[in-house]
Amino acid sequence: MGRRLVPLTLDNLQDLPQRCRSCVFWELDPVSAEAAVRAGTAEAEKESWISGVLLDWGSCGRVAYVDDVPVGFVLYAPPAYVPRATAFPTSPVSPDAVQLITSLIMPGYQGQGLGRVLVQAVAKDLLRRNFKAIEAFGDTRWKEPACLLPADHLLAVGFKTVRQHSRHPRLRLELRSALSWKEDVELALDRLLGAVHKEPALRPL
């Protein structure tokens, strides 16, 4: 079974599920996002956002493939590129952190640890780029794949709550202090790419 992770670019944006390619929940402020949906321009806005972040900041996502079939993705960026983040009661994301925006694993591939591996791929990228932390808004009532990640999944992969909330806590993973992540990331990616072992099953994304 061939497994690989590749950076998200405009060339493979079409490998994201249709509903994700046309979702601008995070990429636009609430008013602009609603207007884009009404006007039927959401997919173009998403492509424009990805293009802008790639040009200004660099890689902002990873796509996972199994036998060349896209099975999941993760999206992340500094808070300045994520207008929706300011609408949350636990905002703002810390200025020294990059926001883990969203992630999705396709049905049939959930429960195999791919969600954890995607988070670790983000950590590896940001360690290499000298960032201090990753932060995310969790959902304590998560029931099915959506724009927010389940809070318990984030906690399970090493995040800690920095601002509590009954529904949308803000969580943080300190990269500088989590030195063991460097080894964990390499091991997890080796397992994904080499299909040596399955990762422990967590709550599927």
C-alpha cells in the first residue's frame, strides 16, 4: 500500500473533498463568507486564499494519499490569515503561534491514526520554520466532520487548553518544549509512508 504526504498547492487543491474546496468558513470573515456563498463564488475565494497564503507565507497544508487516492488533509496558517478566528469567544490566537485550522480524514480511512500523523506533519513543518507553537479552536461537542476539530482529539495528540470554554476552548501545543515531537514526528511519518504499523486509533476526524 503506497502512502504519502504532500504539501497542499493549487495543483492538488482539487483533491480536497468538494465541500471543503468551496468552504470559506475560516478564510473569510462571517459576513464576507455568507456573501460568497450566496454569490456562488466560495470556491474561487478559497483558491484565492490558498494562493495568497502560499505566496506570502508558504506551505499552509498537507494532503494524505493512499495508493494515489486522496484520503485526508490538514490546513494551517498564522492567525493574520484566518479572519474567522476573531469571531470565537476564546480568540485571539497567540501572535507567536500558527493556527491549526481544520483537518479531515475520509470515511474508510478513519481510526487508523492518520489524523494524528497530519498534526505531526504540521508540527514538523513549523519546527523547521522556527515557530513556537500551534493553536487551535476545539469543539467539545463534536459529532461528525466539520470545520472545527474535536477538542479531545487535540488533547490526545499533545495540545493543552490555554483558554477554557464550554464549547470552543483554545488549545496550544508548545513546539519548543515538546522536543520529543521531533522523534515522534519522524516515527509517525515513517509508519505512514512505509505502512509498517498502524497508529493507535483516536477519535476519527
